[in-house]
Amino acid sequence: MSTGNAHIDRDLDLSNANRGVWLVKVPKYIANRWEKAPGDIEVGKLKISRTPGQKAQVSLTLSPAVLNLNDTGEENIPKDHRLDVSTVTQQTLGVFSHMTPANTDSVVPESEKLFMEGRIVQKLECRPYADNCYMKLKLESIRKASVPVRQVKHLDRIVQNYKPVSDHKNNIEYTERKKAEGKKARDDKEAVLEMLFAAFEKHQYYNIKDLVKITKQPITYLKEILKEVCNYNLKNPHKNMWELKPEYRHYKEQQAEAKKDDSDVE
């Protein structure tokens, strides 16, 4: 059987493929006790009672050795449980296992072996009886779940804490700039254009900081307007500066006309 490109091919032992097995779901407190139990003790007894014409009754009784595995101060757990049985008909479920070779230093290393242990034919739900022992266990679990994770603790001495590091200069400047921009109100677009044209009458090139000071507009809003009427220089000698697009440079025409008039007068 191939298990994918990232794994080597292995053979799957199907000798037990037709064997029917049970899938049993047990409460968490039973699983915890069984996990702590040594491998050489009896953990419980399963009893199956069959009555003609009725469904089989299955019960589980935990062994005293498992019940006494509460050295950590855990609550006592119920001893007797019933198992609700349901037949698996709509699904095909199997149980697989693998065996790792014990001797990995041999000249010819053994490969891992995969086994199909059987096909799941029944599901069983292990449920406790509602006796006093189970009620106490349930009450304790609810109490533990209701305990808040964080609690107020009284300190009887001074705790040495490290003071937070001062904020970086660039973060402070950025915060102040954002606050300043937030207070600026957007003027009408025509009014902003008039301020820009008036500014470019005095100088041909401006950086964005100077234009923000002149117009007192949010930088994002101002850039939207600048992209319509200005070009942004990416090369020296006026790198990172804005200038009017040729079609908006009316002042150059006015200067040329003024020079022409002066020459005519002469």
C-alpha cells in the first residue's frame, strides 16, 4: 500500500480485516484513570446480558485498583456504568495499528508493519448512573469551571517592575501628524485649486509639506487634487517636488505676453 510520496511503501496485513470490533466512548474521568493505570492490572469488567427478543444490555464495572488511583486529590469517580449500543450501518470504519521494529541496529533493518485490526460494527457510549458519587463529581467539575482564570491577589511587598520604554521619536511625530490632519477640515475643491494656483504663481516647485502648510488641507485629500493639476518629479534637480502640468501654467503665458508688450513699447 502506498502512503504518499513523502513515505515509503509498506504492506498492509489484512488477515483481521473481517473481524468486527467495537468503538467505545468513555467519559474523560475514566480515560484519565486508565491512562494512569499500570499495564499489569485489571481496569474493569464488561458484562453482556442477553434476553431473547431484546437488545443486549452491556455494563462496565471499574476495578478497585482504578478507583483507588486518586493520589492527586481527585474526586471519587462512579464505579458502575451502562453502555448504550448502536449498530454502524451507514459508515465504513476500520481500526489500524503499526508495529515499529525493536532492533534498529541490525544489518538488514526491519520495516514497520501495518495491520488492519478489524471493521467497526458497533458504537458504544459509556454513561454513568445518576447516583450520589456522580452528582458530587459533576458538581465539582462545575465549580472548577466557574473559577475565574484571573483573580485579585493581595501583595505584601513591593513588586519590582520595569518601566515601559519611552515611545520612539518617529512614532510620536507620526501620531502628532495624524492628530493634526484629523483636525483639518476639507475645503471646497475649487478653493483649494485657487490656493494652489496662487502658490505656483510665486514658485514653480513645491514639496508636499509646504503645500500642506499653505492650503491647510489633509495630506491625502491634497494629493488627490495635486495629481489632477500637477506632475510629481522623480528626477533631479527637483526630485520629490510638485509642479503644475503644462496646460495649467498660465502664468508663463502671462509673463511672455508681458515681455512682448514691453518690447513693443520700446
